[in-house]
Amino acid sequence: MDMALSGAYTLTELREEAYKLGIKGKTSGRKLSKSSLQNILTNIFYTGKFKFNGVIYQGIHEPIITEKEFERIQGILQYNG
């Protein structure tokens, strides 16, 4: 996540690093596609929340990143998009 937060890496570079860490596509076992990686980075679930029918709710699961970090990544993705 730190690499994504730095803004210094492209989705392709992040994809390569994810693969080195053992993060692979669930069905293929291959590298994540760039669209899969982007879906992960834009999913509010990792902040401890979830979206249902267009409404965001607080979940009971442990957040992996803060909301501030999530918003920062969204800005980086828009800028680099």
C-alpha cells in the first residue's frame, strides 16, 4: 500500500510488485490485471466500510487502510489516470 500511496509507481509497476508478494488472480494464478488492481485500490471495503445499493455503511471488519490514505490513493489514480 505504501507504494500506491507514494504516487511514484504506475499500475503496471504496482502489479509487478503485487505478484512478487504472491498476490495473484484468484482464478488464473497469474498476475492481477491492471483493472483488477485498480478495483482493489478503489474499493472502500478496505477502509472498514462497504457500499450497498449506493449507500456506504460502517462494517464490523478491521480496516486495512485509513480513510485519509484511501482518499489519497483516489487522487493519485485520478491524476495518473
